[in-house]
Amino acid sequence: MSREIIINSSYIVASILFILGLKMLGRQATARKGNLISGVGMLIAIVVTLLDRHVIDYTWIITGIVIGSVIGLACARFVKMTTMPEMVALLNGFGGLASLIVGTAEYFRIRGGTIVPDHPEFTASVIFFAVLIGGITFSGSIYAFCKLAEWLSGRAVLFRGQHIVNGMLLVLTVVAGVVFVVAGDPFLQLAAVGVFVALALVLGWTLVMPIGGGDMPVVISMLNSLSGLAACAAGFVISNNVLVVAGCLVGTSGVILTAIMCRAMNRSLANVLFSGFGAVPAATASGEAATMQGELKPISAEDSFAVLEAARQVVIIPGYGMAVSQAQHVVREMAEMIERNGAEVRFAIHPVAGRMPGHMNVLLAEANVPYEQLVEMDSINPLMPTMDVAIVIGANDVVNPAASRDKASPIYGMPIINAHEARTVICLKRGKGTGFSGLENQLFLMPNTRMLYGDAKSSLQGVVAEFKSLAST
């Protein structure tokens, strides 16, 4: 059997493992096994690629494996769950950077006469797409990282003529790409490469600028899709079948997830990317919010316990505040105590809660919350009027009644969890400011809402302490 057949057969096996692993990631019960199966597929792909006759020197490869392994282990050990969205953004970005480097390296290899492609125009085209998508993904992900880490403001950044500027940058990038593909002069090609590499990096930054913090989950998903498409293009550049398949899987799954999240917000992808959501203060964005009457009514941990002790139906709605305070473990402990007291507890999960896709699911799984207790938005809303207590932990836009009441609100029409329909709502919040998207939450002013101020973990520990004192008497 020839070496080529062995390599391609191994790539087919690796691709099948990728697909099986991706399917198993759709269920919490099989997610770990799916991750392991996908990892085995990637190991097979890497080993077979290293054994390929095209590899002539392992020095830099081994150096990269050692450095990457150390960085990966350090991230796995020290990166907190609260910073996982930032981590995902960085991983997307470096995936794009890898594709950009592969594309430019292949160009210089061709230019140096190391190889002569069978189809020069096709090869030049896929190099252009690998560099373009990779550059946009890299710089866009870095900007998203800075927003998520709050190194930059989470608000959308807009300026006059922004869309025109972005359009002109895209046109110039495409023109540079066409020149690169059709030009026969090597110096003209080199100049075109420099131009579209620089423009791709600028485009990634400027395309993420007008996207507000509330839309970061969609941005993360979209950038993940772009990193896959960049990897797919890089696979065509170096004629690697398994890279093409893996890139397509990541790209298409990211597109599907992006579409699902946009549907969950009742907005189109174009609206998310170009509307500048969150660019203006809530006071000017929402007419009804400015005139809505009501006051913030604080509640103590002791009084919260009294409300929960009498409840028989309780729903917990987690948001980014739970991640910030690392409260998922105490949330699970409180839920168990409420259940022992005779109540039924559910966790209502909005598709865009947190700052990355599935953020709340990951946190609750880490705390060993039973998957059966997690209820999707469409399933919990019909039951919400029967809930005695709804506990909102740091969520903001996903429970804001303005989405269904205030036509002037930027989130009007967005499907929300109807927490306001519960008999009593307890909202945990650090202070009286707005959420990450910059919008005021009308839920806080409603007559059945009480505000439990302070760090979510500390506040809930106070409630748990009351339950423990009850159990000991």
C-alpha cells in the first residue's frame, strides 16, 4: 500500500472522528466523550501529517509543540471560568493568525521557486482568501477580547460614514486580491500581498467596533465560524484534506450557531453587525424607560430566605453576574437546599445569556447541576406565571420587559425569559448601574421585584447560611 493511500485513509478516519465528536458535543451526557473522540481524531491527523514525506525538518515543529503544550497547560490550569469568553476569543484569533501565516508562507515558498503549483490562479486565490479571512478573524478577535476583558469599552463605537469606510476598505482589499491573482510581475504581487494583509487586519478591527457588548455571544460565534473558514482555505493552500474537512466543520457549525443566536434575539445578522446596538445611553434609547414609574426595592439575604422558604416553585435565571462572582457552586448548593425544603427548582437558560455561546451551561455543568434541571427559554415561559420565585443572577437584557413593551428600546422584539410574570422576583446585582450592553432594565422597577445587592456569591452564601440554620434547629 502506497504512502499516499495510507495518509489519505488516516485523514478519512480522523474526519469521521471529528464528525462523531461534534455530534456528541450536542448533549451534556456525551460531551466529554465527544471532546475526547475529536481529540483522538486530531492526534491521528497530526501524527500522519508529521510522517508525511513533505516534512523535511522537525526542529521548529518540535519547538512549537513544546511551547504550545506549555501555554495550553497553563491556560487549562490557571484561566478561570469567568474569563473563558476572552479565552475563546483569543483561540479564535490565533486560529485565524495561523491561517494567515500559512497563506503568506506558502506564497513566499512559491515565489522562492520551492514549488510550482499546477493551477497558479487557483492557488493564488485560496492564498488570498486564507490571508483575508485569517487576518479579519485575528484582529477582530483581539478587539472582541479587549471588550470582553473590559480593556476597552463594551459600547459600540460609531463614527460618521463608518459603513462607507468599511465598504471602501473591503473593495480595496478585493482589488489587491485580484491584482495578486492575475499579476505576472513578482514585485507587483508582493506589493499586493502587503496591501491586503494590512487591510484585512484593519477590517477585522473596524468590523467589530460597531458591535456592542450585548452582542458579544454572536460575535464570538461568528469569529469561530470565520476561523474555521480560514482553516479550510489554508487546507486548500497546502493541499491537506483533513484541514479542509475540519475547517468546513468548524465554519458551518459556527454559522448554524450564529443563526440560532440571532433567532434567539429576533434580529438578523446584519442588524447585529451594523446596527451599533448599545452605542447610545439607555436614557436616550428607550422612551418608555425614561417615563416609567417605580423604585428599586432592596431585600436582605435573611428576607430572601424567608421568601424562598415558603416557595414551592422556584426558577433560577443565571447571567454573567454568576460567572463574575464564581457563584455557580453556591447556586447549586442553594438549589439543593430549596429542594430539600420541598420546592421544585429549575434553571432557565437564555440562548445568549453570558458572553459566549453556552456560557451558562458550561458554568452549571462545572458545578454538577443536573442537566435535567436546565430548561430552555421557550419551555420555561409558559410556566413562569406558576413560579413562586424567580431568582435572576446578574442577567440583564435577557429578562428585560422592555423587549416586549417598549417600542423605542433597542432590544424591542427580542425574545426574553418572562421573569416578571413570577409572583416574586429577586434580582442579584452588584450595584445600580446598567448591564454590559448599557441598557436600563425595567424589571428592576416592577412592584414584584426585590433587589439583593452585593456580590452574588456572598449574597447567596447568606441565603444558604439561613437554610443551614433552619436545618440545624
